[in-house]
Amino acid sequence: MCYMDTTLNVRMPTELKRQLEELSRRQHRSSSELVRESLRRFIVAEQFAAVRKSTVPLAEAQGFITDDDIFKAIS
């Protein structure tokens, strides 16, 4: 992505900033790029958790209690 729609200022502890800068140097990527990627991953994980939470009761009602139950059913 080469464009920016908006800017977000974030306060963070000095140690976290130091770690971000070190990772940025090691990966040859900007701190902004790493933060954007991290935020995207966090949002996707939260969305997945919300979907899972809402579907667990439905799955349990069908007898799917564990992930293994689901894997067995689709294998």
C-alpha cells in the first residue's frame, strides 16, 4: 500500500518503541508497516474469535464439542 488515508498517533512505553525499532531494522521494514500489519492481524483474530463465540452454541447443539469432532466430521 503506497497511500495513507489518515494518521494515528499512538502512545507506547519506551521499551515497546525500542523493540519495534529493533524489529524494523532487522526486517528492513518501516515501523509503520509493522504496526499496520500487527493491527490487521489483531483485528482479524478478534473477528474470528467473535464468530467462533457466536457459533459455538450452535456447534455444541449438533454434537461438535471439540475441534477434533469437527475434523472427524469433515475427513
